[in-house]
Amino acid sequence: MGNCISLCPDPVYNLLSSAGLIKGRGHHINEIIIKGVKYSTVSLIEEGAYAFIYEGFKNATGECVALKRYTLMEPSQEQQVIEEIFIYRSLCPHKNIVKLYDSEIIHRPRTHLPELWMCMEYCHGPSLQDYINNRIHIKQDFSLCEVYEIMNHILHAIAHLHSQSPPVSHWDIKPGNFIFSSNGVLKLCDFGSSSRSYYLPRDLNEIEISERELESKMTMLYRPPETLDLWLKLKIDTKVDIWAFGVVLYLLVFKELPFEEAPLDIIDAIPKKYKNSTKPCPEEFRPLIAVVRSKMLVKNPSDRADIFEVSDAFSKISSLDPLQRPRPGLQSAQRPRF
């Protein structure tokens, strides 16, 4: 097991500290050992109810890393994080996936609850959400070329997940879960909601369980209709990532989200720009948005395209090459949740 180190910091730590490069961390962890390797935290990047993400470095080499600390509140969470790590490892390496270097469940001294610690590739950012927010703030539209470039990165990331055997559903595709590396590559992160299973609730009990789990996995503004009206008893699977991808593309074009944060508005499945405006879309974006509306933001998931059909559709209106679908017989199906 790993443990917390509080004394005798390494020379690299001393050097950074004396130079003022290690920012105030308050009560947060200074150093941690994961699988026998010692790391130091530099600053807290993000904080949630039970999770913390730090910028850090490997003490022996000074290599910059991201360190995620997640407090396991319930015994059942341990099995969940083991599955998350198993899926995350299976997805690496890929150019559009943040690398996972190592992980361990750690029982630190003077703490009552175990913690999952993950050491990951450090991407200097910004997140795609921050990038979009900045463009909105300075009132600068994305060009068609920029949208296609961002789209291509996201397309490859999702296709990689959906090409696994069984396919992996991310469940929380959104701009905040994509981050730029120092060389401008957009990478998908946060696989805490990912799974290889689908939902097809058949009775009240299964519907109630599905509602709780989907609410915890997904972000409302990126949820498709079938996840909000479970009495339709439609299959809920990798197609949720396609809908969310469509929402991201719409956001890049219009700099606003297509739906209000209200289930009925999303279930209606008519984007805001297309409810009243007679010419809602700039001319150069019309072929792209036509694909988004006809293939991605489609109410019934059985009529919604999969990621390879989406790729094929975009290849016909751009210079992007279509992605290859896994060969028949080489990919097993997702398992049912119930």
C-alpha cells in the first residue's frame, strides 16, 4: 500500500519550494507514495465533494504529473473504482486520452476512509470549456476549420471508446472533460462514470435504480431524451455519447447550448435556434449542423447514428477521413445493467 510522507522532502521539493513554485496547499496532502513511487503536490487544480486533483511531480525526476485523490465513502465504492481503473487502463495509450500512469487504493495514517490515488499525464490546458468560455467572453466566433479540428479530436476519442470489446460508454461527454495538452492535442479525461454496460429498465424498481445512477453519471445539459423519460423503456447505451457530442458541436457553432436545463425541453429535442429563427445557422456551418441534427441530436436512440456513421457523414462534407468500424466478430456486446 502507498502512504503519506510528511518528513524529509526530496531535493526537488526543496528547490521548488524555495523558488516559490509550490503554492499554498493548506490542509491538502504534500506528498504521497503510489506503488512505491514518491510524488509531491504543487497546487490544487480542482476540488469536489470527495475528489481533489493536484498538479504535482515525480520526486525522483521532477516530471510533471496530475494527481487525483478520491475519498471512498462507502465499501461498495472500492469495487466501482477498481472497475474504473480497469477500464481506464484498457483505453491507454491513445493520443486523445489522458494517460494513466499508475493508481492505488491507499489508507493514510490518521484518516478514517481509504482513498483512491491516480497518477496521470499532466495537460497544461485549458479545458475545452475554458477555451469556449474565453471565446464567448472576447466575442470571437470559431471558424469552420477550428470546429472541424476540435471535432476530429473528439471523434477519435469517442471512437476509441466505442471500438473496445465490449464498447465503453463514457456517459459524461462535455467540454469540461476535454483538456488541451501542451502541443495542442485535445484529450478526454475523467472516466469515473464509464462502463461497459447498457440500461434497459423494465419495471419500477429498475427505472428507479436507473434514474439514480444516470443522474450521478451524467450532466443534465448533455443528457439525451431516453435518459430523462425512462418509462419509454428504450435502450440506453453508447448512443448517449453521440447525443452529447452533438451538443458540444452545436455549442462550438452557436456559442450557446441547444437546450435549457429542463427535462421537457431536452425531451422535445428541438434546439433553441430552430424553434423560432428562420435563418438560424451561418451559411458555412449549414452542412455540419445538418449532420448534427439528422445524425446526432435525434430523439430516438435507435434512429441516432453511431460514432462510425457520424464519422462517415462528416467525411463527406470535409477533408476528414472516415474512421474504420471494428471488424465483425471481433467486438463483443455491452452487458445489460439488469
